[in-house]
Amino acid sequence: MSVAEDLKTHGILVPTGKFQGYVKNQRPDPDPELTKVGPGTPCGEYLRLYWQPVCMTSEIPGDRPLRLRILGEDLVAFQDKSGRYGLLAANCSHRNTSLEYGIVEDVGIRCCYHGWRYDIDGTIMEAPGEPEGTKIPERVKHGAYPVIEYKGIVFAYMGPADEQPKFPIYDAYKQPNDVMVPYSLTNHCNWLQVMENTLDPIHTVFLHTRVTEVQFANSWGAMPIVQFYPREHSIISNSTYRWGDHAWVRTQETVMPNHARIGAFLYEADEPRQFWRSALTKWTVPRDDHECFIISWRHFGPDIDPENLGKPEEVGKETVDFIGQTIHRPYEERQREPGDYEAQVSQGPVNVHAAENLGATDIGIATYRKRLREQIRAVAAGQQPLHPPQNGKTIYGYVQDSVFPIPEREGEEDRKLLSELTDAAMEIMFESDALPTAEERTAAIKKRFAKLHEDPRFSG
């Protein structure tokens, strides 16, 4: 029985012959469970249970508020003259005038229309047009969310106030000799098709290397052995490349629901290195169902960019120092040398999963969607969201790049070697999680990685 005949027995019609545009001219609807993010939607309620970055501190004018749209809500962020950051519902609780025209004061922000003044927690501090003794400040609370400023980014918790989790601190935030420069990039499409990019390591072979020009480094063009290591709170993806007499093990980590850490990407895999850490620490945040933004730290310094190939001066609002991440290029150039922005946004305002044809290289995408759906449904059923345990210490991560001087073997033997090398590297990292500090853990991993090419499994 042919594939087409087998599918037909299950009610799936496979077009035969050529020029089948008419047969396929009607597209299914998007998946609302994973793509709709407004208040009250399953995915939106799930995302609200995590700290989300909402803007860079550099975006907030010193004397004016910043209008934002996050998870389908219109908000204003501001810093009052006492230095506190606030995130309030955009429309004044009196007559709905937008607080984007509010006046920032020593304490809080004042609506321009009738002078109501709000504190950062939503308390109405003044309703000056009302009679003395008015009960409005007692009976009205304005919409407000708690925020934390951390290294140039403002994070907000937008879920129920009594379920606020601790703000997580990962080791990627405290890399030694590291300069973290924040940036923010708009993507004119649903958040999910941007978020999934991290779990698709095969796209780098083609989009960034083989199809047009080499956008990062030549070694990205090698076809990797891809292995996934699902953890309770994250999905670890490993891509191991053969590049001459070197084996490059690249580990990326996607932390549920919308956080990812990406390793070095500007260097060739042609000389040994051990445990280079995060070059990008990013979130994909929905503005609404049809627009999102990446907000991230770009990492610079001798431990991640020893030859100073990065350009921190090009990193900021709607700009970053590597190609293909924004709409801000001439259209003809974007057609001739498309990047991540073009590949993701051109899927449509909301990518239709039912119109895709996933293959063996899409295991990461399928794993992430399955995990996302399970957690959305668990939260909807009343279960607590999964947060990584902190126990008063930094949370360890697994993002890294290491290049081992291991000569190539014949055919399938080399594929087996690369797979076993990946397992060995991950085993070293997992075992090192028992060490009490990030510094001790990093030192131990680097020491063992430096000797890994001498292991009889890889040196013979």
C-alpha cells in the first residue's frame, strides 16, 4: 500500500498529479490554544504566571511614560522622580483617558484630564476634583503590576497577585568578565513562530549558511547530529558538528515558557575551546496575537568574544549586531539574503500548524509544542505552573559551545562518535550541578572538557 493509499484509509486525501494549487488553496485555522495570548485565553493565562520582560529601561523617558502592549493589554511603564518603576493599565480609572499622557511626579503619575494621581501599586493617591473626604481612593484600585528592574530590563509579573513567584536568577546573568547590553526587536507575527526558532537547529545550516551567504561562520554549514535532553523546566538541544579534525558540541536551552539562551555564533569551529557560555539571553514576548518582540541581553567580553567580533555600539532598540533580525533593511536586500525575521514573519500573522508537514528534523518543534500544550492545560486545570527551584542560589543553565580536537572517523562510526561525545559532555554538566557555586561548577566542567578528547572512546 502506498503512503497516499494508507493516508486515504484514515480520511486524509493526498493530492496526486501536478499543479495542485486549487486543491490546497484553503488553509486551516491557526491553533488558538497555543497562539492566543489575551486576558482569559489559556496560553495568555499561562504566560502571565511568569516574570516577563516588558521593556528596556532606556526606552522609558526620564519625565514621560512609555505606552506598551503586552499580552493583549494596553499599559504604561514609567519611572517616577523618586526612582521607582511602575506598570499601570493604560486607561485612567476615572474617564479612561490614556496615562501615556500622564505627568510623572515625585511619587507616582498623574492623569492629565482631571488630575487623579496613581502610585505604582495602583493606589489612587489623589482625586483632586472630588469633594474633600471622597471615598474614591478607598473603593477604586487601578490596574497595576509589580515590576523589577534588572541590568537594564524591566520585568513584570502579570498574574494573580497572591501567586507571584520569585524572580529567577540564572548563571547566564552572572558570567565573569561579561558586559550585558540589552536590545529589543519587533516581529510582526505571532510569538510562537519566533520562539520556536531556537528549537530548530537545522535552519542554521541552510538559512544562515548554505542557501545564500555565510551569515555567521562557515562551520554552521556542517550538518549536525541533533539530540534533545528534556528537563522538567526546559528543553536542552545539542547540535554536534564535524568540522575537519574538530568536533563542535553546541548546547542551547529553551526554558519554559518563552525564555532561551544561545551560545557563541561568530567563530569558526577550527580550534579547541571549552565551555563558552551565553552570547544571547532572550525572551519572546507577545504584544498580542499578531505581534511580538524579542527582548534580550547581548553578551560581550573576553570569555565569549575574545577577538571582539561583536559590535556593542550596534545593539539597542530595534537593532542588533548580526544580520537578518529586523524589518529595517531594504526589501530587495531582505529577498536576496533573508534572515530569521523573514523566515519567521513570512509564515503569516499566525502560523497555521495544520498546514505544515513536519519531518524528522523537527523533533525540537514538536517536543516544545507538546510541552507547551501540556503546561497550558495543567494550569487551566488548576495546577501550579512549573518554576525552576531556586533554594536561595543561582539557577544553573546548560548553554555552551565547546570544540574538541577529535579526528574524524569513517562514515557511521563518526556519527556514533559525535553522538557519544554529546552524551559525555551532557553527563559532565549534569554531574557538575551538585557543586555549590556557579564558579566551582564552571571550573570543574572546563577542566573535564579539556581532557575529554583523551578519553579512549574518542582518542582511538
